[in-house]
Amino acid sequence: MRTPPPEEIRLHPERNALTLAYGTQHYTLSAEFLRVHSPSAEVRGHGKPVLQTGKRKVLIKDLLPAGNYALKIVFDDGHDSGLYDWDYLYRLATEHDALWQDYLAQLAAAGGSRD
């Protein structure tokens, strides 16, 4: 089943987060969270994900529609190759807490830093 697009996508004035609205549910995703969970090959790797570090202060530079199925997010660190389709965005929104804790655990295990 395909997830419909959010009814609203709001970029925060500070450009550090997006709020997605699905009916009465609203989810706020930080730019850092979106960047480290980019669906791009650079992040997902070729069979093995590449842990992203030093992204705490990354901002969203631009949001671009990709047809009727996805959102392209351009970050101020130059990253712009991931297409966040509606299914993936909804998963990031609804599974945020678990995905974030998993990321922090991976970062700690690797001795990485968010800064």
C-alpha cells in the first residue's frame, strides 16, 4: 500500500526542521535526523549503510518536489541526492524515536560524534 503525501509540509523558519501533517497527526523531523537517514546511495551505501557523523548543525537549504511521489531535500552541507518518497517519509515520522535511538547507538559504538 502506498502512503499518500503529507497534507502539509512546513519548513521551520530556522530551516532546521520539517513538520509533516497527516490528518490530525503532526510530526516534526529535524534536519539532522533527515540528513543522517537520507535514502541516498551515499548514506545507504551499497549493501552496507555509511554512518553519518557531524551533522548536528546541518540545515535544509531547499525542498523540491520529485514528481508526485517524493520530496528532494537539499541540505546546506551540499548533500542533495536522496529522494524521500512518501512511504519513507511516513516511516521516518512514525518510527522517529526508534530510528533516532538506533542512530545514536550506532554513533556511540563507532566512537562518532554528532558535531
